[in-house]
Amino acid sequence: MSNAERRTKNDLKPIKKFVGCIIMQTSSNLPFRSVLILFFFLVSFPLIAQEIPALEEFNRTRLDYNRSGMLILGSWAIGNMVWGGIGASKTTGEVKAFHQMNLYWNAVNLAIAGFGYYQATKEVPGTDFWATMEAQQSIEKILLVNAALDVSYMAGGLYMKERGLRTENSRLVGFGKSVILQGAFLMAFDAVMYGFHQAHGKEIPGLIQNVSLGLSGVNFRMNF
């Protein structure tokens, strides 16, 4: 197999994923234009131009969402750390444990927010189709996994709280209440972020309705 054939075969993998995504997100009553676009992709895998200028603005918006999200998470973390530090120094028992866990938990949140903000700032908005699809699918999957973890956090917090009540362990009750609070916030945060990114991702088909093709030195353009 030649290098060109091997490269073409590798290029088929991401387009198959993209077509599958389109099929799942559209209803059975597709308009003619959507059917035509889908057919175009099915019959022209090796020809699709990978550089689409309109994707630069799309990726810039995606990164703006990520930066804004990390600023919100970082602000929540700093506020909870200050609140937790002050509260833990002035209270005892269950309330003290509640503030302590808020402080510990949000030290991790702050580190995550800082790293996430750095990554979003470092990345340069590109125009590559496959890289854009990969980044969009990646952020949506990450947020869905995070949402599942958030549910487990709240479940764990409820268990800690109930166990603390049964054993009359006020420290465990305080920890449990804190974990429930932090899990609930993260659940809301991830749900909102996912909503923004998913809605933004639906713009991709509209951005590639006009695609430049190249075959044997001849350029074509699809216009609807």
C-alpha cells in the first residue's frame, strides 16, 4: 500500500465519525439540503478540504467559553477558600468540618481552573476541520464524564452525612454537607457548560456548506 493510499484510508476514520454524528442529531424527516450535504460527504471522503477559514471564529468562541468557565470555577474556588478559612478558624464541630472541606475541595478546584485557563489561552484557534471536530467532541465528552462524577460526589456526600448522623460523628456530617454542596455546584456548572458547547457545536454543519474541493488541479465549490 502506498503512502497516499495509507493516508486516504486514515482520513476516512474521522469523516465516518462526523457522518455518524450528523445522522444521530437529525430527525428522519430531513430537508433536501441536509440530505444533499450528507450525500456529498459520503461520496467525497478524500476530496474534502481540511482547511475551512470559518472554523477559526468557531474555535475562538469555543475557547472563549472554556476561558469564561475556568474564570467562574476559579472565582468559586477562591470564594470558598476564603469563606472556608475564616469559617474554620471561628467555629467548632460540624460547622468547622464543613468549612474545612470547602477549603480543601476548592484548593483542587482552583488548580484545575488555573490549568484549564492556561490551556484555553495557550491554544490558537485553527481552521483544520478534523482538529476542530476532535476538540469539539472532546470537550463535550469531558463535560459529560464530569457530570457523572458530580452525581457520585453528591451520593458520597449523602452517605457521609447519613453515616455521621448514625454514628453521631459531627465531623463526618460536616464533611458530607460540604461534599453535597460542592457536587451540586459542579453539576450545575458542567450542565451549563455542556449546554453552551453542544449548542455551539451544532453550528459546524452550517459552516461547511461551502466547501472547496481539489481534484487533478481543478477546484470546485458547492453552493446552496
